Amino acid sequence: MCRKSDFDGISEKQSDVCEEISSTEEKTDASDDESDNDCRPDPNKQLRKLNDKQMRVKLPSLALACDRYGVSDRAAAGIASAVLQDVGIIHERDVSKVIDRSKVRRERCKKRGTLCASVSNTITGLYFDGRKDSTMTLIKECDGKFHRKLITEEHISIISEPGSIYFGHITPTARSSKVIAAELIAHLSKKNVDLGGIKAVGCDGTVANTGNRGGIIRLLEVALDKPLQWFVCQLHANELLLRHLFEHLDGPTNGPKGFSGPIGKSLVDCEKLPVVKYTPINCVLPSGLNSDDLSTDQKYLFDLCTAVSVGVCPVGLSLRNPGLINHSRWLTMANRILRLYIATRCPSDELKTMVTFIVTVYAPAWFEIKNTASCKDGARHVHNTILKSRYLTDELKKVVDPVIQRNAFFTHPENLLLAMLTDEKSEIRELALRRIMKSRKQKRTSSVRSFCVPLINFEATSYIDMIDWQKTPITEPPIVMDIDDDTFLTMIREEDTPRLDFARYPCHTQWIERHIKLVTEASQVVCGPEKRDGFIRARMHWTLKPRIWHFLQSSARMYSTEISVGADKTLLSKLRKQTGFTFSNCKKALTKFNNDYDQAKKWLVEEAQKEGWARATKLQTRPMSQGLVAIVADNKQATMIEVNCETDFVARNDKFTSLVTKLAQECSAYFEALQEKEVSLGKAELDQIKSSEATTLADLVVLNVANLGENMSLRRGVFIKADDGTVLSTYVHPNTIKSQSSQKVLLGKYGAIVEMCQAKTVDKPALSLSDLGSHLCQHIVGMNPRTIGEYIPREKKEEPVEERPLGDEDEATSDTEGSSKVVEVEDDRLLNQEFLLDTSMTVGELVSLNEVEILQFRRFACGEELEDEKQ
């Protein structure tokens, strides 16, 4: 009996249907031939049935790929059918899986509709921006038919933050702020968005958007009858600085791509000029940038700033394209200015001024904003820009400062308070909470306040002091309005005020610019707003899909095939306190190793060391003038080290003091094991010392480089062991920095060690040996003597002296009678200096009075220039 399943499917066996049936007939008995004749299928009939089947397989991936690469329906159908033919699914006997263009068109429409229907109607952060596009449209001509034509339309793109999720776009009927604001509200209402859930709005800093009376943001606030958090793009504000400085030095621009000055005209073909020898200009760019998040033009700016800083431009970099000239894209303009500089033998003063501004202010600020893009960092970015630009002359400050003032939206109290709520210092966080609670008690004449940028203090040393809090009206940040006073009071009562957790909206609108580009591309190939919207979502869905797949693959490798469990809260708290790593990293480590504390800690240290070495390599050129001096000592042995960092803020950080304490203890144990009288080591030798945890001291340092984000270095160390009959005294200044270790470790900016001995015949010295040693160390720290010297009584000093070079002792002792006295008098010799705590006597008189001999001393001053460094 023949079965229907013998002829179903799409395998190669279908091509042998006739042969199988013939074989079956030959093997059938003659007695059964007549009875089975009626049930045997006709081969030709079966083939016709196979070919008559419709193509009912869904093709969503093909639809996405067509939109992603702009392939037409006809081309997509031909390519897909050819692939099926190559793999044997389509052949002469079975053409049922052939794909026609109508099938492709239906699948594309279906997939676009599915994506549009899946849009979330929840928005908390509304970010928007617009551009005029060449738009494909259908116009009915005189022949009564519709024809495709390109017209110019303005499109306003909308995304939801946080997350940078595309929400849609509108085509306003007019360019006025009132029309755009009204149509934004109408579009959101049409999509059933909960308008009451919108807390923040983001856009660029044009007057049409940010006017405090008729700007789009103001009109949105009035329409919603509530204040919104203003997040005005800081990258746009940063570009305005360069634009105004360029126009001041080179003259105004002419048209969208024209220039009136000599520098601007030279930018047109600057990439074709050969690189010459040029003077390097120092540039310090932020570390930790992810190159995958940078566009081609942004990578070019980063690489070229590095080349300008080191004074050498690689050949490959000189051949790259700096980007198109466009007055709306000043990043590529900065690229071309730098490219022109490295190709000019004798650059003008104006060109050098612009290049210095780019590598000192513009580029570092741009990458800092890109790297730390949270709204909590906005106020810090403004302050950093102010500090970086203080090197400018008064004339140029008059150009730059008004631009900073006009665009300093993140200095408004509402945005400043967000930065204070996440500050490193607990007292600043507490102050922010109290100011928010105080602002809630103030009476408001209107539900919507008027948002005005306050006057900036350009001499402020901290971002908190950029405004006058007494004269500036303080209003509550809208994004924290849903947090009640009880929560704030609970946070204030805690010993260490926690950081407030709120949504991290971006402080720039770069993500919306990427969506604007998609809208522009869709406008040129698709007619109608709904089809454009579906096309855009299809392209975005295809773009995100490979990233999601890569993440799933890496997650599978990371967690293997074992069932992952959540992080234990007790272990999480313990791991965070002991290691100092971030909450998310500790949670990730515990989850990875199923709450195995030891494995999680080991993995965190290894990962931090990898990151620390990479960051230390990038930061190694940064100057380190701050830090701490640490001393571990008793009466018989003393160890003193110097550990440097970049800023005093980090030097006072608990993590840094813990590091210095740990390094001092490790060095002390190492020196003690050497059984040497005196040891003095530099950075290279100290870095190689093995710690008690089987890692080197260099590894301990880079571990904290990863945590604190600054360049650090164990610079030098010294060890002194007292002989029998001698004692050691130590001192650090200021002695206010507390060590967290149970072992006594002294921390300060200056340190001194003195070894001395006292005559056995003395009965009652004026000072005890410990007090005298402490006073001598204080004197050494304050007066900075170079050598011990030879004590010269004051009566001999009053005799005529003849100064002579050092090293002439033999000649001095061989002088004959009658010759003038030759006496060494040096202010940097310890025994001949006036005693710091009692200027009526010298140090020599003090030690003589107590019958004490100073054998040796050592003094460290944090950040001081050493002799070998001078050479």
C-alpha cells in the first residue's frame, strides 16, 4: 500500500517518485494487482499538487533585511528564491517554495505593522529634535495619476529616555514653537501616552526650544500644567563655544559651507596637505572611553588630539578623512582645524589659539560629556569647562564666557541639586536633601515656574558654588517630586547619607540625532508617515537584533549551563565593604559564581587589575603632585614611603588612605625581612615587591587606579634600623589624616625620621629623648635641612669668616697661625639652623644641652622634585 507521506516534503526523494511507484508495482503479487489498482497514486498528479501549493511560510527576517539594506520587493524575491534553489529546496519537480515579489511586499507590510503596534505608550523623558528632509511623496498630476516626487519637509523625531527608544516623528504644519508644541502633544495623545507620567524633556539649546516664555519646553509645561526637568544638550553648548571663538578669530561664515577668513578657506582641502614637523600641544583626554560608541568622525578627533599632544602623526591617521565641512557639525570642523595645524610649517597665532582651545577645552569636554552622560554629571561638566577655559586671555574670555552663561542650563538649582544628590561627600548629599525639603515649603504663585539660567560665578572652585544660593530661587527637581518627605528624612538621619536613586537621563541629545538620520533615510524611499514609521522601526529592529544575539552568546559563555541564582544580600554587603567595588560589579560577581564569596572576590580583583593596568597605561602621563607620606615605626625601626596621586580630593579619600596604609605595612614587612641597617628604594624596585596576597605592590596600586580613576604611583621608600644604644623618632605633618588600620600608621603630607643617641653620663636631660626626637622631627619637616653639618658655637660665628667651597676641610685644618679663620656656614645644615620651636637657640645648642648626637635623618615632602628627576 502506498502512503501519502511517501510523496510529501521537499527532499530529493521526490524526484524519484515514478521509480518508486514502478518498483512497487513489480513487487506486488498478481493476485493483489486488481484489488490495489485503484489506490495507487498517479505520479504526475502528485507533482502537480506539489507545484500548485502556495508559499505560506512566514518570512519576517527577510522583511527586516529588505528594509535594512534598502532592497526592492522584486530584487528580494529573486535573491531569496535563488538561495532556496541553491540549497535544493526549489527544483524542477517542486517550485512550491518560490517567493514572488507580492509575498515580499505583504511580509514587509505585516512586519512593519507588528513593530508599530508594539510601541510602548509610557514616556518619562521626552527628547526631540528636528531637521528638514527631502521627502518622497505622491502628487496627483493632470493625467489623474499619482506620481512620486521629492519635496522638502521638516520632521521632528521623538525618543523616550532613559533607553533612547524611538517613539515616532511628526511633520509640523509650520515651524513656530506653538505649532510644534501643540502637534507634539497631539501626537502623544494619539498614541495614548500618559501625559502625566512625563517628568523630563530634552532638546538642543536653540531659542525656539528654550525660550522662557515662548519656547517649546515652556509651552509643553503650560500644556501639561506641571514643571518638567530641563535637559538641554551639553554637546550642542560645547560646539557653540568653538563656533563663536572661530568667528571671532577668523571672521563670520558665508553660507552653509563658506568662510570669509584665511583659516576657514584653508580647511576645504586640508586633508590633502602633507604632514610637517609641528609643535606638540598638551592634551589630556578622559580615559575609559568605549571605542564602539564612537563614530568615525569622533574616533578621528580622539586620535588626532593624541597626535597633536605627542607631536607625531601616524601615516594612517594622516590619510583618513576628517569629515565633511558643515556649519552645523563643528566636530568635523575641529577635525579639519587640527589637520590643518599639523600640515602648516608656520601656523598663525589665530590658528594656534584655535588648536590650543580644541585640545584643551573643546575635545576634553566633548569626550567627558560623552563618557559620563548622566544628567547627574551635567553641572560638573559646566564647571569643568569653566576651569579649562580660564587660561584664555581677557579678550577671549569676553567671547567665551557669555556663551557659557547663555547655555549653562545645568547650573539651574534643579539640575545642580541632582549633582549634589550624587556627590562623593555625604554632607553635600545631605545639604541637597535639606534644600529640596525647604523648597517644598515655599508658596508658589503658579504651578509652572519660569525656568531662567542663574548668573554664574566664573571664579568658583567647586560646581556647588557656581551660583549664589541666597539670591537664586530654589525649586525642586521635577524628577524627584514623587519621593515623599519621609524618605528624605530617613536618608538624612543615616550616618552616611546615601545617594538618591533616580532615572539617569542623558545630558545630551546625540542618540536622537541617530534617529533623525533614520527618519531622513526613510523620507527618501517611503511615502506616508505611517509607512515611514514602520520602515524606521524595521531598520532599528534589525540593527539591535545582532547586538542582542551577541549579548546572549556572551552571557551563555559567562554563566555556562548552570542555573544562575540571585546574589545573597548579606554576602553582597560584605563583598562591597571589603573590596570597595561598585554594587553592580559585586552583584555580578556573586551571581556569576552562585554566591561563592571567595571566588567572587578573586574574580573582582582579577578584573579590576586588568582594568587598572589598562587605565594606568592611559593615565601614566598625567602629573601627580598630591598624595600622602606614610610612616610605620617603633623605637628600633622605621619605614617611610611616599604615594602620589593627581588631586588632593583623592588624597583625602578613604580608599586612598587605606591603600597607602596597606602599602606602608607591606613595605615595612619586606624591609624588616631583609635584615639590613638601611634600605632606600625607588619606584621600579618597590613595584616588584610581593605583597602578603601574592600580588605585587604595583598590582595593588593599579587596583585603586581602576576604582578611583586617577593616576597613582608608589614613588619611593626608606627603611632605617636603629643600632644598640640608639633610638628612632618619627613625625608626620599634618597629623590629622587617620589610618583605618589597627597597626599604628602615620599619614600626612610631610614626614621625618631621626636616629640619635644620648650619652650615658647624662643624669637629668632638659628634655626626654622621645620629646627631643619629636621636636627635632618637627624642625626637619619645617626647615628642610639638607645635611647634619658640624655644630659651630655662636661666639665663633660672630668672628670674621671666609666662605669657601665644600670639601676643603684638609686645607682648613692646615692653615698656619695668623691666618684668618675659615668656618663653614650653611643655612641648610641642621645643627646650625635656628631651632624652629625656640629661635633663641640653634639645633646644635639644643642637642648639646641634652648631650645627644644626631646620627642621621630622612625627610619626605609629598610631590617634591627629586635630584634624579632634575637631572
